Amino acid sequence: MHDLSSSGSSLPVPSRRTLLRGMGGAALLGAGIPLLSACGGSGSSADPKTVSLGSNSSDAVPKKAFAEIYAAFTKKSGIKVDVNTKDHNTFQEQINSYLQGTPDDVFTWFAGYRMQFFASKKLATPIDDVWQKIGGNFPEAMQKLSKGEDGKYYFVPLYTYPWAVFYRKSVFAQHGYKVPTTWDDFVALCKRMQKDGLVPIAFGDKDAWPAMGTFDQINFRTNGYDFHVELMAGKASWTDPKVRKVFDHWTEILPYHQEGAVGRTWQDAAQTLVAKKAGMYLLGTFVGQQFTNKADLDDLDFFAFPEIDPQFGQDTVEAPTDGFMLSKAPKNRDGAVKLLEYLGTPEAEQIYLKADSSVVAASTKADTSSYTALQKKSFEMISGAKSLTQFMDRDSRPDFTSTVMQPALQNFVRNPKSVDSILSSIERQKKTIFASS
């Protein structure tokens, strides 16, 4: 996993914490993994005027942004936030033993399956009372993303960003290309781009996570959100004909992907889009950090991955989302609830976004007037989604995605004809991994 925050970009660069949401499994982010050592909380919250908070925001940009949020909360409530910051990877690796020991009252975490995992283990406290206050600030899809399998709320989302197909407006204008909304249009556009001497789809899978993003898009467009979630949670079979259909679609567009992808980083793939050698690139909005020239960045745009099955349309958006949870036995529950209620306000989001403009607010009520064009479009796409996914390595067990899915998808990219044996192997290993907890 690369720490991308050192890039010399003029665009505000997402912190490593931001990027880890959608960058698959080099750091095994917690769920169900045996841990080397325990990680205790700060343990100082018996005081009714203090709430303790465990944070993985060790990078400078988010750390400063969160400090400003907590200071604003203290000013408003008189309750101090005692922050226990751990190195990002250490926090992820020790999350199990941390939550089973004496955790802080509130802790930073991820929406969706990762949150549900700890909720189902009774390592988090339901916060339906918080949501009675903040519910009106969030769209339905974000509310759904914040619930456990028992239907109770466990998560307060703060910020998010989408995955989409990126392109250069000037390249589309030069060749008269139109944004494709259906699979047939997308394939036809790939063929046109190839004839015009462009690499239709930039692609780099050296770090093994980008291909997971491609699978996600094709799967929920082909089979819908519900099946996608079941498959990620280990409940559906990888040998189901529905999954084979996903790979059939992928095989159809694989010849239009940049060759030698397994040996290329995502940054190098992005440079082909910057240089106008590639026509499109499926990635998260962090791709913009590779556009260091303002004119190039202003020329960058994106569209939702095209519809494959009309019954599912384009109603699902992949939008990794970060936020907060309440631990199993908070020492200062009342204070923690007040903090979570504040974290669910547009005011808290605005403070964060002033410091980190690589993401967008999770709330539909946040002020978007200072957003860039890409942020505005990201916000609209996420706000308008019927369902939100989190990316394969957050929607599933990280030990499964890193040890099974990453090499399997690289094998498929190298040799798509071996898809049947790849899927059988995935299913075999999935049964073993998901049987253990």
C-alpha cells in the first residue's frame, strides 16, 4: 500500500486514511484477523465533561481537520474530547483486540460491512437515539449504509467520495464522443477509441486493488446491489452463473484495457489519461491528484459506470465512507451521544472539508458552495444514489479480499480463459475463510 500523501500535486491530496477506503488490502483492515497485540483506549472518560475518542487519523491533514471539529464541539458543549490517535495501519491491525479490551467511548471506522462485523460481535453500541436527531441530514442510501444487520444504527458518516469513469472533456470534444449510458454504447465507444489510436481504458493493477473496483461496478450493474452485498458477505456462491456473467462482460471489454496492467501502477495508468493517450479510466476521485497542471485538472470529468441490466440501471454508486461508532461500554455515554450528534451535523462536515477538499460531505445538507466542479458532481452522484457500496475490501472480509480476491483477479486479467477454475478456487477458499470468525 503506497502512502500517496507525498505526491507533489497542486490539487489537495487525499490522506492515506482517505485513500485506504478504496485501496484494498495491503493493510488488513481489521475484521476477523488474529492480532499481534492489544490496543487500549485512553481510558480517561469517567469524567462527565470528557469523552474519549480512538482515532486512526495519524496523517497531518485529517488529524488537524478533526482537531478543529473537536475544538468546535468543546466550545459548543463544554465537553472535552480526549483523542487517542494511533498510526493508521496499527489502528486497523489492532482494532479487534482494541474493541474487546477497554476502548475509547467513540472511535473512527468505516461504513457498511466493516461496521456491521463489529456490531454483530456486540463490540459496538446501537445509536438509534443519535439518528433521531441527525436522520434528516442524510439521504436514504447513507442511512442504509449506517445500519447493522439487526436494523439498528451504529455509524455516523462524515465524508465520502465516488468511483466513476474519468475522461478528458477536450478528448471527447475533439473526437465527437458522447458519454455512454448503456453497456452497448460503452463497448461501441471503446471500439471507436481504439480505431482512433487511443487506449480506450487506462488500467494499472500492480498493487492488486484496482481490478476489485472493476469487478464491483460490473457486478452491481449486472446483478444488482442485493446480490453484490450477499456475494461480498460470503453468502452467495462465486460459482453462481450470475458471477460468471460478470466475468463474461469483463472479458468483452478486457481487450480495450491497457495491456500489461498487472505490471503497471494506478499512477502510471493515470498518466496516460493526463497525456491524452487513454480515453477513459475507472477509479476513485483521487485520480485527480495526478493532474498537477490546473488546465489539465479543469479538463477532467467523469460519468457513472454504464447500465448493463435496465432493472438495476445506474442506481448503485461505489462511495467509500468514513465516520464514527460508539464502543460497547462507553464510560461517558451521554457525552459520547452529544459528540456523535454534533459529528452528524453539516457544521462538523464543513470544518473537515475546509482542511481536506479531496472528499465530499456525507450529508445532503452540507454547504457545497465552495466545492470544485468535480466535488459538486461527486456530491450529486452520491446524494442521488439508491444504494451505496464501499469497495470490495471494505464490503467483505479483508483476509478474503487480500489473500484470495486480489491474486485471483490478477490471474483473470492475465488469462481470462481460465475463469472457471479461478471461480471454483475462489469459492473453495471463501468457504474456509468465512467459516472462521
